[in-house]
Amino acid sequence: MASFALISLRKHLKEQRYLIVMDDIWSSTAWDSVQRCFPDDNNGSRILLTSRLKEVAEYASSDIVKKCNGLPLAITVIASLLSKIEAAVDKWNNVTENVSRYVIGDSNDACSKILYLSYNQLPHHLKACFLYFGVFQEDYEMPVKKLVRLWAAEGFLRTEENRNMEEVAMECLQDLVDRSLIFVSKQSYNEKMKTIRIHDLLRDLCLREVRHENLLNVIEDEKFPFYKLEELIIKHWGYHIHIPCCDIPWATGFLPNLKKLKFSWTNLSWSDMTVIGILPNLEVLKLIHAIHSKDNMWEPSKEGFRQLKRLVIEDRYLERWNVVGDNFSVLECLELRNCYSLQEIPSGFADITTLALIKLNRCLDSVLASPKLIQEEQYNYYGNALLVCSENIMAVAADSTLGCFCINPYGIYDMH
């Protein structure tokens, strides 16, 4: 009887233009049993179905996803967006108007614009969390525990009273899942998120946005491993962040061949330099306003920076600095700029026999006494002719500026 009814329906719909709405399809088998009764005459007929089962929805749309060039993803994202905004006619009409503008023309471009619509609705802290997915390779399954630690290290998570970072991170993650901007690929036995992924089109959105905002540079060639990288510049890297010491094998598996590293206008702490110090081939380190203002003392770890030859520091807040000979054992050049708060250069530099040049620019005149003592000790104990150059030196008690001059074991000579 049921089979006769399906045949009769198919005959009735033949060569007709129809819209069929089917609510709550419970299995892929059920869909297979009814779809045969809907003739495909290519005359604009449409079938709209809903299901509470993701696998049913994916199964039913599997033959049209490619033709839509990603539009099913856009539909899912927009539906998730509507679930997050206020249930008011004007709010929904606003979304409708925006979507209507985007769906005209090339479907790839339309899909991208619709995805941007959902991205633009994100709160500020969620935008940063979402854009971070751009650093991962395409189709990469990210372990949730690792992602939480990385978010915390980047300073993306807001501290909340009586809540730990993991709770805050999981709430952010769930919000992104609810918005269909990322999806869960694996769950643990208790149905908690284990790994997550991001759709290729949404990853492309991340890459375009981070490049536009100059937040990071992603190397897209997967044959390009990080261990080949020799030079790295990091600029404008968030507030209240630190470099994760755990889970990243800095010395062997991550940046082992890095020779030149520059941090510019970041908010690191001096303790983060402990991690940087173990990079086995680092020769040049530049810290240009790289440390946050509350951190004014640096105590390098013993035997750090074993290959460092040039160190450049531009930091107005650094006051104290302890150095022993093992810290920078092969250092050749030390440059200090705009170090207004530094009172002296650590005497431990006198034990670094490879040190050939100290350059000072816009430092206090009291700092000049330190390199002179270091210079004298180097000459007396090792016979080294250490060169010290300075310019734009600022007096503490009087408003005076010294010209550029050079100190050597035989006296002070005006370089003008």
C-alpha cells in the first residue's frame, strides 16, 4: 500500500514544479525510501528537509554540496548565527538583508561574504580565538587540551573570578562550535570534545583576516618545516602573554636552526627569555620594546644563549640586570637603546672574552661608568681592546647631551 502511494505521488508530481517540506527525517534509510518518488525534471522544484541527526543531513546533501561550492556551509553558519542573536524581527531582517546582498553573483564569493557576516558578529575575544585556527595546517585535527594551553599562552582568555582558564576556554570553544565556525571531530568516552577541526573555507577566512590585520604570517607550504627557519620577526604580539615552556620542544623539534630572532612591541616577560635562551643556534636577538612595563629586572638562566653573538635591547623600563660569564659565553656585540631606567651594565660582561663592542644610545650618563670598568678589566686580564661607543647620552642632574665618542684602553676620543 505504501509503495502504491509513492508511485502515485511520483506520477502526480511528474512535470510539475513543486516544493516539498519534510520535517525530522530520522534515518538515511527513511530518506532513501521516499526520495525516489520525487521526480527531478530540472524545472526549479525544491525539497527542504530537516533532521536532528548530522549524519542524515550530510547523507541527504552529499550529491549537491559540490554544486553549491560551499553554500551548505554558509547556510549552516547563518542558522547558527540566528540562534545566537536576539529573537526579534528587526534583527533577523537585518541578517536577511545582508545575506540577500551576498548571494547574488559568484557562489564562492557569496559564501565567503556570508561567512564574514558570522565572523563580524563575534565578540572581540572570540575573534582572536577563532583567527588562531589559521596557524594550523589544512584539515588538521587540533587536540582540545593543547589548544586551551595555546590560547592561554597567547592571552586570549579573559580571567574571571572563581573560574579557571580551562573552564573559560571550554566556554569559548563551545560558543564557536555552536556558531558552526568549528566542529568537533572526536569526542572522549564521556562525550567531551577531544579534537576539533575547521572547514577549509573558514580557515581561508582566518588567513585573509590575520594578514589584513597584520597579526601573524602563516607559511602555507606544508613541505616547509619549521626546523628550516633561520630568521623570525614577531611584532605586536598581544597583552599579558608568555611563551609556553611545556609541550613545545624548542631546542630540538621547534626552531632548532633559528639564527636571528626579533621581538618588537610585544608584551613578554623577562622570564620568557629562559625559553629563548635554549635555542641552540641563536646568534642574534633583538628585543625592541618587547617586555611589558611591570617587569623591570632580568636574571638570565645559567648557561643560556650559548651561541648568541649580538644582543640588542631597547627597553625604557629595565632597571636591573644580573649577568655572569656563562650567560652569554660567545657574545661579541651588546647594544642598548633608550634604556632610560638602567643604572649600570652588569659587571659579569667583563668575563666574556669574545665581547668586542658595546654601543649605547639614549641611555643615562651613569651607565657610562660600567663599560669603562668592563673595558679596563678586559684589557688588564685578557689583553682585549673592547670598543665602547655612545651617543645621545642623557645626564640625570643636568640637561646636557654628550656627542658620539669612543672609549678605548688609551683614553677617550671625540668621534666628531
